[in-house]
Amino acid sequence: MSGPVHVVDVEIYGDRYSLKGTEPPEYLEMLAVMVNEKMKEVALRNNRLNLKQIAVLAALHLADELVKLKREHRELLSLLDETEKR
């Protein structure tokens, strides 16, 4: 069962967004901060990128982090499972 819907106004890379979700407002704000920071990192590395390119590259960096964390999580679960079988 989902909880109440929260609406949070955030700023990401100079633009305002209203985020809606059942997660706590602090969580939604944290996500916005992470995206904003990643976009700034990408933009600092190459000042020739337009907004769309910055957003896509930031999304790719975040997706890469997610995939690596999921892989690490699976490996840790596998190690735990092997340890429990001993």
C-alpha cells in the first residue's frame, strides 16, 4: 500500500521542478541534489555541452553507478549465501 503523495519544489541546474512521490520530501530533495551535482560535474568537465547533452551524460553516469552498485550487491549476497551454506 502506498502512502500519501508529497509534492516538493526543487531546483536542478537552474530550473525549478515540482516532484511528486510517496517517498518522504527529504528523499525527493536528496535525489534532486544528486542530479544537480552530477549535472554540474559533467558541465565542468566540458563547457561546450548543451543542456540536453549535460542531462544525458549525467543520466549515464548515474546509471553506471547504479549498475555497479547492483553488481556489487549481488556479489555480496552470493558471498553471504556461500558463507551460510558452510
